[in-house]
Amino acid sequence: MSMAVVTAYLTQLIAKQVEDKGLVVWYDPEQAYGSIAETLTLPNTTVARYEGSFFQLRKDIDHLMNDRQPPRLVVYVPLPREKTHAALIELDAAGVVMQPRQQPPACNTRLSVVARNALKPILSEEQVGEIERQVEAGKLSLADLNALADKGKDLATGVLTLIFGTATPQEVALAFLHDDRHDQEIAKKGAKTELQRLLEMGFEIQLPTAETLSHWRVKLGRHILLTDLCAALKEQVPSPLASVAIAHSPAGVDACVRLARSWRNSREHRDSYITIANRTEQELGLSRLDLPVDPLQENETFLCVEKTLLVHLETELLKQVTPERLHLVKQRRARFWADVESQIQARWALVASAAEVLLSADRVAKALKKAPTTVLELVKAYAEDDQPWCLLDTHHRHLESRKYQFEFAPGDDHQALEKLITKAEQRYTQVGSELAKHFITQFAKAKHPIEGLLRQQNIFEKQVKPHLSEGKVAYVWVDALRFEMARELSRLLANDFPLACQPALAMIPTITEIGMAALLPKAHESAKVVGVGGGKLGVEIAGQVMRNRNDRVAFLKNHAGVAVFDAKLEDLLPKPSKKVKDGIQNHQLILITSQEIDELGETDNLAQARLQIDGVLGHLRRGVRILADHGIKTIVLVADHGHLFADEVGEDMKIEAPGGQVADLHRRVWVGIGGNSESTYLRTSLTSLGVESEYDIATPWTFAVFKSKGGGRAYFHGGLSPQELIVPVLVMHSRAQPKATTTSIRWTLTPGTPKLTTRFFSIQISGNQEQIDLFGLKPPTVRIEVRANKKCVSQPVSASYGFEDATGEVRLKLAEHDPRRIEPNTVTVMLSEEISQQTVRVYLLDAITGVELAPPLTLPVAISI
């Protein structure tokens, strides 16, 4: 019987050294060759083996060491040379040492090197390279290598290379699995047997000769995927899968797992993966199995695994939210099935938002137990610390937006998800109410004005007027822009402008008529809250009463000290008209007003408000950029008041207003004279809170509201909670912007489906730099829009990475190992209205400039919302 190929090769190496040197000391630190050493015989040569005692070994060979010439002797030591403590130093010096990485190459016994040299005459270069890699990974032993060599003797004909362009098992199998384009050539060239042997050897599968190539394809695909699944499950494979044929050897399992990963991660081949995976899942009823979830946290084999993990994590987060669980949720949002199924990606994003709310609520609740007792420190904790309390409001806003974007399709298991959302919403209201009560209590006790805090009445004098002598200034009034929203906007604008965002205390009560007037010149000198009739309030400044926008704009123009031009945010977008451009050019102070947030909230259409309010931040970002591009040097963005926008208020949250002589009554504030005082609300004079007025004010301590006719069901302002009272002052200074570096990028837009068939649609963005840029490739922030008849009919929902909840923009990044390639990113958008056109166009836009980065993609429409 002939000796196995790899064993024979190594034996020849040793024999050659014996012939040349006589004495060979063979160190085997990995103990890879113990079986060879036990049976090794060479002509006229003694083979001695270390068996635990160097004294005994020296005694056994001592009689051979008397001659002047080195004996024909092989000494096998299954230890690293350095761990022998020089016990055989005389032998090492007298003969030749063979061990891994030893020089010259003929003395190098590293198993991967021996395998490569032994198999080169038998297998192709690609196959040898693949086997060498598996040896280095510890997947193949000497016995495995001998078996592979025996099976591979007939695989060197090269016919598969002619057909597939390669003979590497991974690449051949991937091409074969994808489609039948090579089947005819396989039959024509008689390569079926060669293919059979390559697949059987590479993936530990039995492919009956009598079966067709189509049957092999299905069988191989199922084998690869089930091995991938079971490799993740390890010892926890469910009993129904115990008898399924899969690979079992380390090398076979490794090959299957790597092929499954390559298959699904290849944009070219992923469609066939999805088809086979869904077919296998259905045929074997995998979705009905009780799969253990812990070992599957990194697995991506089947869609049912993804859904199982979703429900499991939703359930676990209901029990307890931890940063580790949130991290896992965010990881899954960027994995394969989230990339394939836009609804899966949207669901992971929704779960992440709920978890963020719960984690933030716990953090704020814990901090409130030792909360500061001064308003200055409370404002700092809410708005300025590294992890400010206002992040709780940001996460809650994102949660509500995602909830209204999500499609709770009938038949899907959403029970745990709905409970998780409800828990997050209730927790937000609970902690928010605790924060409001503590803040309002301390605010009522404080001496006003509060030293160290910017008052809204001082904003023009301190933040706008000083810049008027330095160049053009834009003064942007945003109705109901909450501090946390401006904070998020400032983060997005930080790369475009030097900026500073600070909190200020709004004038009380926190309603538009009061807060907008407080932003005017001279408000720091005299601003008195007065009644204007009809259940309305106004502000008297320098003897003039401000009732509405017209009054305020006229007062600003008369008292700003410079020429003022006024416009609305909508006048800037998508680009300003000639009238607006001329107005900016010919005036020193540019007033821009935005009422979108307050208008959306006051309509009481909760769904539309949740879906569109965040979009205002995107409009503001583009508006600010346009102002800078038209010569504005300083931009001061401010708000009249903030707002509460939580759950729809139930009857248990509604309280009786004080009554008496009512000057104004909102859900969150009563202003008047006389009436009652109750423990459920703060009742005090406006004067005691630093506001000149003859009236008293009353506001609920918590998120509760007064009973009143009309008004919103969930959106409120007027009170003294931090969300209503703390307003942003965002000061930006324009600078020369570098030219966009995206012109050298060749963009590719790959739709998730060839047609629009559902309300959710995904598209992958990828790009490569065609020309090397001196300063390197700088990936842009982009936006995806689906347009019908030139109108945008989509809203961004999520992305694999870099998604900005505030604006729906996506911040792209470079590929980790290729600085000339954009890391592919799958973006999910939701169609926001019914489409009557037969086709739509998908646009890739630069988020800052609005420039189209790639030719639009035209897609047919096969749905009706």
C-alpha cells in the first residue's frame, strides 16, 4: 500500500537531510506529526523519540554518538525548541534542525508549507491556496490533508477552470449556486464528475451522480445554509434538524460558513441566496421551530432567524433595557436581512428608538434623585452637560416619528413591539412630569431675573445687535423650536459653520404672542404682558402693543437701527426668488420667520405632525446654507417657546383651570385675575416670575393640562416645564465653503426591488472615486428622494449606517480597506402619499447643496397606497 501524499513528501524531506547531514533533530511544537514519527523508518537509520525524559533519550542514543562522523539518526521532539532548555544542544550543533519556519526552506516543517509543496503537483494553485489558508486557521490536520490529496488526484484536469474561470471551490460553488448559466458547458465538456468531486471535497456533501445539476444546485444551497445555521447553534440544534445532512468536520463547516457569508454579501449573487434561503425555510418549516436565540445573535442565515431575534429582543427590552441589548439592536439594523427587507430595517430602528427612550429615562430619573436646587444648575443639566437631560426629549421625538412611519402589517407579530413602545411612552411621560415638577418648583422659588442665564428679552441686544456692524445678519425666528431640536440641528451644522448654541429662558407665558415679541429691540428695557381682548395677550414695548406678526415686523423695522428685509423660510426653498435675493442684497438685517412646527402641532393631526415636524430641521439646515451662500455673515436662530408633544392626554391628566377673570387660557397655562388655587398647579403672579404684568399665571406642575375648549390632544405649550421654557439661541458665522469633492465619484444606485411594490422602498448607495483627489475622498452627506411628477413623495426612514433622525440625511463613509470607495449603504424610505404615475424617479442629492450627485433612477410603480 502506497504512503499518503503529504506523509510521503515529509518523509522524503527528512530522508534527504539524513543523507546530507546524517543527524536530524526534528522539533514538532504543534505535535502535528506524531503519527509519522511513530511509524517512521528510513534505511540504515535510527529513529529516536522524546517521550517525557531527556535523560532517557540521551541514554537511548548515547551508544551512537562515539564515532567521529554524525550517525544516521533522527531525533523527534514534540516540543518547541526553546522549551527544551538546550538539552539537545550538542545534537543541534552536530546535525541539522528541522522545525517550523526553519531555514533553509528544506528544513521548514510548518504544516501549511509542507501541505502546499506536497499538493502543488496534484491540485490547482487556487485549490492549494485555499487549503493552505484552512491549515493556517487550524481547520485541517495531517490526516485531513492526506485525505484531500487522495481525493484531489483527479481534479487537476483544468476543465472547471475553463468553464468557471477558476477551480477554487468557493468561487466555483458560488457561481454554480447563483444560476444555471454554466450547466450547458459542464455537460458539453463532461465536467460533471470533476464538479462533483470538487464540491464533495470542498463542502463535505454527497451529490448522487444520477441527479441533475438543478437538483445538485438546490441540494448544495440547502446544505450550505443549514450548515451555516447549525454552526451557529452548535450544541443547541433543535431535534427536527438533528437528522439533516450537514458538514461536520471543521474544514467542511468552515468552508460552508464562508461560502454562505460570501453568497449573501455579494450584491451580484444575493438574489439567488434570498430565493434558496426562503425556499429552504419554507420547506423545512424553520419559522415554526423554537430556535434558541443566544447563539444566533451573530447569525444571518434565514429571515426567520432575524424575526426570531427581533421578537426576542423586544421581549427582553420589555423586561430590562441595557446598553448591551441596545448595541445588539443597532448592529442588527445594519445586517443582511435588514438590508434586504426595508420593513425589517425600519423595525430594528423603531426598537432602537424605544430602547433609547427607556435608557435615557432611567438616567434622568436617577439624576433627579439628587437634582440641583438652583435654576442655573438645572438649566445646565438639562441643556449643556455632556449627556444633557434634553436627550430624553430627542429620543422620544425620534420614537414617535418612527412609530408613525412604521407599518404595523396585519399577520405580523407586533405584540411585544407595541408593548415596548407603550412602555417607553409612559416612562417618558412619568419622568418628564417628575422633571417638570422639580424644575417648576425651583423656578417659582428663584429670584428673578436669574443671574447667569440669558433672558429672551435680551437676545436682540446681546446676540444680534453687536453683529450688525460686522456685516449682514440673518435673524431667524422659529416658532416652537424646542431646545433639543436646535441642539440636534447645531450638531448637523457644526461642519458647515463655526457656531455656538446656548439656552435662554423664554418670556412667560410661553406662547407665540409673548415669546416672539420678546425677541424684538427694546424688549430688554420694557416688555409688559397685557390683555388685548378676545381672550388674547400681547406684549407692550416702548408704549406699543404687539398683537401679531405684522406688529412685530413693523416694530423691528422701526427700531433695529438698520435696514430690515423680512421673508419666510418657505421663500428660501428650494431656492430664493429674485425678489428675495434682492432683499438680502439690499438690507443689513434679514428677518426669516418659520411657523411650520407650531402650525403642524396645532392642527391636531398627530400622524402628520409626527411625520413632518422633523422635516422642518432639514428645511432650516438648507435655509441657513442658502443665507450663507447669499452673503450673510452672521445667522442668529432663535425660538419664541418650546413645546410638549407626548401621549394624547387622557381624562386623568386634565385639571380644572382657576376660573376668575380670564385674560387667556391654554391647555398649559391660565393668565388672569381672581379664581381658585389648587395643589395640582402653580399659581403665582407674573411679577414674581420677573415679568411686568397685572396678571397672575397658573400652570400644571407636571405634564397635565387644564380643561378648555378646543386645543390639541398631545401638542401643548404655555407652561414652565424645561421643554416649554428653555429656548435655544444658535449663533452661526459663515465661512468660505470648499468645493464639493463628489464630482470624481462614480455613483451606483441599486434598488432593493425592480418595482415599487410596497409602501417601503430601499436603495443601496455605493460609489468609487474615478480620479485621485489631492486631498483625498471626502464622502458627502446625502439624501434620497423618490419623486413623482417632480414632487417628492417619500420620507427617509433609516439606513445601514450614518442616518440622521433629525433630517433624514445619511452621512456616508469610506470603505475600511479602500480609501477610494464609499462604504455601501442601504437607505429605506417610506412613500408618503398615493402615486398615480406609472413610474417614479429616485434621486441622490447632496444634503447641503441639493445638487444631484447621480442621474436619477426610473422605476415602475406597482402599488397604490
